[in-house]
Amino acid sequence: MDEWQVEMQEIQRSINGLRARQGDAVIIAELEAELRILQSLYLTSLDVFEAGEADAEVRGGFAALHLGDWNFANVYSFVYERALEIEPGRRELSSLVPEIDYIDLIRKSA
């Protein structure tokens, strides 16, 4: 289990504890939104990482962008940074993160 999974589990435990104690609904909703965003970032990063594992051109482009070695932590950082640029409008960020073609961004930017 990696650090991201541990963090998501801790948030889920907090949510469960608050629900069991009939905690503040606003805090529960905020934690649930945070968890959805973290899950979206994690799963999207995992998809991008696995796609790049099979594509030397993508890995080379990633290195050419000075983003570091092709490892999950660096890919997660890349996805996270791009996600910060998203304007969610009326949609939740967690639903927008996986809609970006990160592989294409790497290819076009390299």
C-alpha cells in the first residue's frame, strides 16, 4: 500500500467515524469531496503511468519536459499540476480530472 492509498484510507476512516457519531454534515461532505478528488487523481495517474510504461515515446517526452524519471510519484505530480489548471465551473473537479488526455499533453509538450 502506497502513501496515497494510506491517505485515502485515513480520510475514509474519518468519514466513517463522523457518520457513526452523527458528526457535522458539512464536514462529512467536504471530506467526501476531498476523497473523490484524491481517488480521481490517483486512478487517473495510475492509468497514465500504465499507458506510459508501454510507450517509450511518452516516457521520452516526459523526460524531455524535465519532469523526472517515469515513476508513479512523478506521473502523479504531473497529473496533479495539470488538475490545478482545470476550471471546474459547475462540475466537480473529481469528474473532470480523468477527462484530460495527459498522454497527449506529454506528446504535444515534448
